[in-house]
Amino acid sequence: MNLFDSHCHLTAEAFDDDLEPLLARARAEGVTELVTIASDLDDAAAAVALARQTAGLWCSAGLHPHEADRFDDSTIPGLRRLATESEVVAIGEAGLDFHYDNARRERQQECFEAQLALAAELDLPIVVHSRDADAETAELLRDASGVRGVLHCFTGGPGLLEAGLDAGWMVSFSGIVSFRRFDGADLVRRVPDDRLLIETDSPYLAPVPNRGRRNEPSYLPLTCAAVAGIRDQALEAVAELTRRNARAFYGLD
């Protein structure tokens, strides 16, 4: 069984001391392909360097909504330059986070809109973070005609899900689906087979029974099993269809 971790953060400080053993554990669990997602320009440069030296690893280039107050005239040109690297397969992580509000909301929206435009210009998919901003995210993705995207680590409501599906976007689920209080099972079931992705979002959101620990790509089979159980599908079938979907979404075929 081969799995594709469509969203992790391998350049995170949490992995500084044991990245090589971590990748070996992932491969031993069948996680053979991964995309490490950037949070800012420096992180994107580090992700490119890591992907360049790691088989089966690609990366994104983007500015996270938590960092949106740093968005300025140099951001989009910097992302555009990074996106010329063959290892970069997406723009992001971009989006809106009105839960933590680590950056001003108007700045988050400006930064998100600019990255949507860049994704359209470069014909790259965009990886989108949305928390407590369903209506605003849905409005922006409806306006982003022709942009391919994924609603990553989906925890939104039915309105955002339908907006994403209507726009032809992918929907990705993380270890949150394994939590005892997870209440979005019906939405997991609504996603068509050809729009479904899975991810770790590691080092965050480790699935049960590892909840509360540092997450890592080797835990992806647990999330896959949780999604398969919710959808009443075979584990191997979900592993294969999400691997196939990730390769298509990131343009790796």
C-alpha cells in the first residue's frame, strides 16, 4: 500500500533533530510521496532545498495567513521566483484564519487574493487554509475562476464544502477525523472519490492513538483508516485513490 501525504511541514523546527529517521519511518509505513508546505518565503526556500535532495518529496511556495502582516511589494515577486523551481508544485499555504487573528483580517484577504492571482498566472494549484472564515473563503474561491485548489485540513461547514466542490476543488482531511468529538463525518462522506485527499499536517494534529504527540508522516495510515471507516470504503482503496488524486492535483503525472 502506497500513500501520499498531501500536506506536511517537514521544515518545521520540530523535525530538526530527526528528519532522516522520520522519513525512513514514513517509507516503512508506505508513505512514499509527500508535499512539504511553506509558510513564508524563507520557509519556501528551505522547502525547495529539502525537496531537491529527497526522493518522492515536493514543496509549495506561499505566505500563511498567520504571516499576512508581512505581506508587501516583494512577496509576490519572491514567490514567483521560487515557483520557477521544479520542486515547487503549488502556491500556498494561503488563506484566512479568523480564529487566531494573528494578522489583520484585511491584510489576510489582500494576501490571499494576491496568491490566488499568482496561482492563476502560473497555472499552479493553491493550498488553502481556512479557519472560522467559511463565508469569506467561499466568496474568494468563487471569484477565482479557473484556479485549482484544495481546502486543506478541512473543518469547515457544509457551505464552504459545497462552494469548494462547485469550484472543482479538492478537499483534504487530517488526523482530526479520528478525534472522538469530530462531528464532520457527513461532510467526509459527501466528498466524491476524485476530490478526496488526505494529509498529516505534521507536526500538528496527530491522529488517535497518537493525539497530543508530535505528528509525522508515518502516522498517515491512521488518518487513511479513519477516513475509510467513515466512508465505508476499504483502506487500500482510499490509499490508492488519494494517492492518485494527489499526483493529479500537484501535476506529477
